[in-house]
Amino acid sequence: MSILKYLIYFVPFILSFVLALVLTPLVKKLAFKKNILDLPDTDRKLHGKATPLLGGVAVFVSFLITLLVAWWVGWLNDGVIKNTQIWAIVIGGVILIVGGFLDDKYKLKPWQSFLFPILAVIVAVALGIVVKYVTNPFIAGTGPYGRALFYFDWINLNFISLGALFSFCWLLGMIYTTKFLDGLDGLVTGIGVIGVLILFVVSLFWDVPLSGTSVLCLILAGALLGFLKYNFYPAQIFLGEGGATFIGFMLGALAIISGGKIATALLIMGIPILDVVFVILRRIFSGQHIYAGDRRHLHFRLMDLGLSHRRVVLALYLLTFIFGISALFLQSQDKVLALGLLLCVMIILVGVLMLAYRNKKLTIISK
């Protein structure tokens, strides 16, 4: 194969990266002009001055332009990704970015902002971003990696397929994981970069050569990395609602169209997912609304114990990388064990932090 063909791996990444570098300052000016700013008006907001939102617009436009170019030149026409799935990504992304813009501008009520992720996920599932099967890691068979398969269409729910229902919940869960995680400068953006690059490497092992899935991963990685220059601590601009939800949507969608790499995505996003689950459970048991903002997230707990903003973000990057990269070397059964280990690590970490946090408060009170 000619080495020129491998430009498919570099050109989309570089194009989206450069576009994000150029477009982000323009979006920043637009946010200031339209007064779409995040004010440091609660204890959850750690920035010291009004900071522009709408960063997700720069990410999405960079991603979209590069995607359309790659689609036009045929880099996405590998026979694996369907055109309807590409449209699902485009339309779903537009819905999330528009909804995010409205939320950032007009501060929508929770039920109003919830409508846009719901609509984006419905469109995505309707256009074919659906998990068809999962592997059984404990039974040998003839499926991928020699494992037995369980096809969702074996169970008929009459009104909707089980695969569609599972995919709907998966995508919505990923959207809200990154939405709730977006509390520190560069945290969601950097985890998004790590996640899509790992999915890119995973796609090299299973997919056709120079696949459209790989290209999509690199396009998103380039857009996020270009934006991260302005979003890393101290951030000049924030993702905003649209950007935070779009990253989760794309990670969930890429995990599906990459051949149902749900376990891989769970390892990548395991810490954030478990953090969100624990925070929601604590809010429910304490009688709070699940959308109520607080400082119970893992990253806030770490900062309250004395870690700097930058160190907390880098530590969460490292955890994401370690568990995510393990997916490259583990078979299906081993991934289940790794997920169990991840759950244990998270439970121990949360327990230690809660004890340390409580002891610190008691020390302060005693003084």
C-alpha cells in the first residue's frame, strides 16, 4: 500500500486541529459580544472572572467541516460506517450544540435542557447507531475474539428492539457523564482526547485498513486538542453545555460504530461514570434534586484536600489513560475483571476522600 494513503490518518487530524486553533478565538469574541459568559457566582465555580462559554461551538464546527471534507473525498466510505450513521452524528451534534447555545444564553430549566439530549439520542438511534450484539466473556464461541455472541434482536419487545433501548440509555448516560463532569478547566476536553485516541488505536486492531471509524476518531481528537490549548487551566473559554454534551455523545456513538466497544468505553470513562453515579445516589438519599449542583464530585473533593486545580486534572487524565489503555491488552473476560477492579478502586478512593475530608472539617472546627 502506498505511503500516501496513510495521509488519511494525518490530514483530518491536522485539519480539525488547525480549525479549532483558529475558530476558538473567534467564538470567544462572539461569546463576549453576546454576553454568553460563566460568572463566578457560586462556590462550585472556581474561575475568578467572567469566562466565555460556547467553546463547544468551535469544537463542533471544526469537527463538522473536517468530517464533510473527509466524507467528500471518500475517506469515510469504507463499507463499515453507513451514511445514515454519519448523518446521525451530524444531526445529533447540531441538536446538542443548538440546545447548548440556548442553555448557555438563556439558562434553561433542567427539564428544558433535557429535551435536546433526548432528541439527539432518538435521532442517533433511529438512524442506525445501535448496538446489535454483545459478547459473552465467559463462554467460548465463534464471535469476535472467539467469544459467544448475544444478539439483542433475539428478544422482541414489540414496541422497540432491545438493542435500540440499550443504545438509547448508553448514549444518554455518556452525554450526562461528560455534562456532570465538566467542572474543572480542561477536564472533559482532555479526557475526550484520551478517549477517542484509545478508540482510534482499538479500531486499528479490528477494523478494515484505513477505516472511516479511525478517521472520525482522529477528526474529533484534533478538534478537541486544538480547543484544549484555550481550555486548559487557566481556561480562556469553557466548553459550555453544548460542548460538554457533544463529547459524551461522540464517545458513546464511536464506541458503538467501532464494533460495540462498550467495555472499552466503560474502562476509559469508568472513573467519571462511577463518580456521577455516586454523586447522584448521594443527592437522592439526601433529598436533593439530581440536577442540584454541589461540590461532591471527585475533582472537588480532591481540591478541597489541598491539591491544585492543575494537579487534579492531570491526576484524572492519568487514571483515565491507565484504565483506558488497559483495553488494548485485555480480552473480553479480562475487561470484565478490569471493570470490577475499577469499581473497587473508585469505592476505596471515595471512601478515603470522605474520611480525609471529614477529618479535615473536624480539625478546622476544633481550632
